[in-house]
Amino acid sequence: MAFYLVTGGAGFIGSHMVEALRARGDRVRVADSLVTGKRENLAHIDDVEFLQGDLADEAFARRAVEGVEYVLHQAAIPSVPRSVEDPLSSNRANIDATLSLLVAARDAGVRRVVYAGSSSAYGNSATLPKHEEMPTAPLSPYALQKLVGEQYMQMFTTLYGLSTVTIRYFNVFGPRQDPSSAYSGVLSLFIRFLVEGRSPTIHGDGEQTRDFTYVANVVDGALRASVAPDEASGQVINVATGRRISLNDVYRTLKGITGATVDPVYGPPRVGDVRDSLADISKASRLLGYTPIVHLEEGLRRTYEWFASTRVGA
């Protein structure tokens, strides 16, 4: 039985990681400020140690990592629009907290830190699929902050010998993703509106494409990364599906799943958004033994069923 710290563990992705770790019998501590996380996301999971605080506070970061073997660093303010509107608070959450955590993890002798990176680091490069050796070109404060975080990971591996792995996420969706704010993921908003019989807004023409990734896939990738061989240490690795779909097509798919008849409305493109995104996942396959375990339509169906049963945001 290993001992894991999940930062941001009361959030959408973090709570799924906690659930998976407890299901296999690992010991879990969660550190979360509850700025975006919710305690109710963990209510159904037994025997989870919970610490509330800000990881940018060095004393709290040291307390959080005390005694743990592995850190899954999910804590962030994961929103492009919010970072554009308020770059200072997102910088504290996404960079200051990451550096504070790394220092604490180094000093505590943590075996490995797995960091939640972002495909937004690739920017608007026309090259598809996106592979890890491509130049980065962040278009928003959020994208830049996540890129700096992964560079800190690599630097701590090189300078201090702290084993780190960065997993670059691509448009993760699934149950417990909060649809109640303007900063929510597009699929959670689509599903919420369809459950309520309302028309969602698609920003732009809807032909922009994404490698939408069901949450179980990134959980599997991150857990594999935590115990992968030394060859993975210091690496940046895409974890996604290796397939892309336009917003218009994913909306049509959701209409088929839900039986809804409402059409979307179209608004202006959002500042800082990329046009197309598709992951090359060959490195994840080679270093982590990763392959997607839940594909898009099944993930959409599971997510819709969860939203419909809970009536989140209704």
C-alpha cells in the first residue's frame, strides 16, 4: 500500500484520482484550498485524509507532503478565460503553489511528483498531431503558467534529483465536472444545457476541433506515470485519445445520446482559445504502457447519465 498526496483532490479530476487510489487500497491525503474544489466530491470515498489550505504557503506545502511517497499535483485554477481576466490570482495558484510544492517535496524525499500539464502549451501550431518535441507557443496566461510549471518539474529533476513526470491533458471531461460557471469545460456546459432543454453557446463557428478525453483515461495515465520506470523521469507526456472531433460534431453526438432537439447558438470566438488540438500518444504508449480505456461516445454517455441523475446546476 503506497501513500499518495493528491493536490486539488476535491476537484473534478483530482477526486477521480482519489477514488481510483482508494479503490485499489492506497493511502490518500488530499490538499485543497476549496477555491474551485468541493468537499462533496469526496463524500462517497472512505478513509481520505483532508487538509484545507493554500499550497503557495510554504508551511502548508511542507505539511501536505510530510510522509508521502507520491504526489499527484492537480491543484490549479484551470481556466483560460479566468486567467485572461485575472492573471495574478491564477499565477499564484498555478506557478507559486507549484514551486512551493516542489521545494517541499524535494526536502521531504518524495519518490515522484506527477504534474497535470496542459495541451494549451502547444498554442495554435498548425501541426497535427501535437507531439512533445514541438515548440511551445502559449496563447494565454493559463497556458504560460502551466508551461512554466512543467519546466520547473524538469528543472527539479535535473538540479535536485527529484523524480517528476508531466502529463499533458487534452480537454478532459466526465462526471463531477462543474457546469455552473462560465469557466466550465465546454462538454459539461453542453450537457447541462441539453439536460435543461436550453441552447448552449458555441464560441466561433464550431468547426474547431479537440481531442476530448474522458477522465478515466487521464487518471490511468497519471497513476501509471507515478510508478513508471526511471526512463519516464523528467519527461513531458501527452495523455489523450489520439482522435479529434469538432464542437459541431460532438454536439450532434450529444443530441443523439440525450434525445434533445435544441440547436446551439453561435457567439464570437474566445480570446486565448486554440483552433485545433490532437494528441500524439505514442510516447505515453512507449513509456507508460498507456492506451485509452474509455472512448469518446462511451465517455459522453457516462457523463450525460451522471448529469441527468444528479441534475447538477438545475
